[in-house]
Amino acid sequence: MLDLAIIGGGPAGLTAGLYATRGGLNNVTMFEMGMPGGQITTSSEIENYPGQIEVVTGMALMEDWPEQCKRFGLKHEMNEVSQVTKNGNTFNIKTADGKIQEAKSVLLATGSVPRRAGIPGENKLFGRGVSTCATCDGFFYKGKEVAVIGGGDTALEEAVYLSKMCSKVYLIHRRDTYRAAPSTIEHMKKAENIEEVTNVTVEEILGDNMGVTGLIVKSKESGELKQFDVPGVFVFVGRDVLNDSFKQDDGSFLCDVNKQGEIIVDIGMRTSTPGVYAAGDVRIEAAKQVVCAAGDGSTAAINIIEYVG
């Protein structure tokens, strides 16, 4: 019997594991398919994490977190949780290999993934010029022109990152204002090789057997079509939460979710189901920042310790 099953090994899950084990829970397992650290490990530059004077990569920031947690007894099971169900006052944790473990409490900290924009040609050319990770794929376009689609913090931050290696970056957004923080917008506008293409819709991403060759945008004001001949298109239009493990056989969820599928929690990260908690980007109103996810994890763990007793 696990005291706590943590699903997800990013900043929220790791911090929850640290606080839970250090706080007295003896049998805590974190289920994470890959190496712990979460999606922040793909970020190229982090300059706003408290205590980090120098700009660091996401990989460098997260490097020591798993080892710190393991020192206090957190167990890491490299396995996918396919479903969590309620079993009286406890929970059954079913993994992809068909095994079932029982737990007194559960924390969902699976985060979210980049959302597809639904543009014609996007899926067909994904991985062949269409990408959602500038850190992963930016190097392939060194000295070339690329397009970034989106208007939030991530889109602008990644456009700035790409501008340091690409000859030109077309920042394409459907509105004429951005959803990013003022400091992020200011940083983007200082990059001389970023060209803003706003108030347009992307009609199609073009390509051939070799990959992306360009994209066509349409002005929302004049209806004019314009083609940009670029070999790389980076899409940053939001994220989808990873809540599949909480889905029940009848299509409902283990706890309440909103229309976007985000887990509804209170200030203590408690869900509508006693013993079930959620932290990080999978919950409602998440700030989608490492420091906030870590705070969620610690808050959840403190309350889980009290719940488990």
C-alpha cells in the first residue's frame, strides 16, 4: 500500500515527492515514463527562477532535483499510469503493463503538452519542418528564415531564441495584440531580425517530400494572401492538459474538471474527491511557471501528509 502515488515527474511532482517523504510519508512512488524533470528541460533559457543569478537551461535547472528527492526516500517507477480508480477509501493505480498498485492518496502532476493549431499541412509535415520545440529543432535552421505561430509568452520567447541563430524570424499571430507579459513583448521587439506579421490567419503550411517549404497567411482586414518561403515552422498556440489517467470507464473523471479538462482544485490543491490532489499545469488557473508548479507540489504534499495521517 502506497501512502502517496505521484503521477508525473516534473517540478510539481518532484517537489511534492520531496516534501511528502521529508515530511514523514514512508511509501511514496513517483510514476514517470522518462527521466524526471518535466518539459521545462527542453527550455533554452531560464532567467527568472529565484536564486539563479545566471541564465540557465531547463536541463541544468532540473539536474539535481531527482537526486535530492531520492535522498529522502522517493521511489521512481519508470512506468505509465493508464488509469486511477477509487476503491473504497483508497485508490487503484493501474500501469501500462497491467499491474495494479493500491494507494492511500494520489497526486496528478502530469502537466500539459503543446496544442496543434489545426492548420492544413501541420500534421502531415510535423517532424519534417513543423515543430513545437525551438530548443530541440532550432539548430537545424541556423542561418535560415523560419516562422513562429502564436502570440503568448512561449511563442515570443521562442521567437527570440530562434532569432539568435536564424537569419530571420516571422512572428505570425492572429490578433494585433499579444497575450504575453509586457517584458516579454519588449524583449521580442528589441530583436532586429524578428518581423511581426499580425492580424492574419495561417491558411496552409506548404511542403513536399523533403519537408516544409513555406506557409500562406491571409490578412483578416483585406483578405490578401501572402506566402513566406521558410523551411521551418514553429507552432506555439497553447497546451492540452494530460488528464487521461483520471478518466473512468464511463467517460467521467475521477474528480471535477472544467471545460478545458483542467483539474479543479482549491487553494490546498485538493480536488472534489477526498484523497485526490492536482498540481502544476494540469490544474485550473495554472501560471505555467516552474516556481509556481513547485509551489503547488509543496502545498499539495503538506495537505496530503495531513490527509494520510
